[in-house]
Amino acid sequence: MTKLESFPKSLKKVLEDDSIVKVFHDFIEDSSALAVQHNVICDRVFDTQVAHRLIKHGSSDPKDMNINLNSLLHQYLGGTENN
């Protein structure tokens, strides 16, 4: 993947807008890359992996601390899980 020459201003505006909730899964690395490479500081982010960790607080299953998006969707929405 190549680095963008310039980050789209319209996307930066949305990501930094505190009136818009942005939903991501496992956002920590993306957040860091956006900040370091493009000077984009996201505001009002809901991270589904973090939410799952809070719901499963106290779980002894290590998968609950680092659940992938496919497994999370399967667990909460049902359907067939494809790995």
C-alpha cells in the first residue's frame, strides 16, 4: 500500500468532526497511522473490539480480548462464521 500524497480534506473533516460518531473495529493501529502519517486526530470513535472487551470483562477466554471482526459479528448477529 502506498502513502497518499495528500489526505482527502473531506475525509479528514469527517474523521475530526466531534458531531459524528465513527465506528471502527480494532482502531488503535489505524488511529496511530492516521495521526502520524496524516496529522488526523479522530474524535468520537466507537471501537467495537473495545466494546466487546468491556462486555466480556472477566472472561477467561483469551479470544475475548482480541476478537476479530468476523467472529464478533457472528457472535452478536448470528449467521455463518467463515474463517
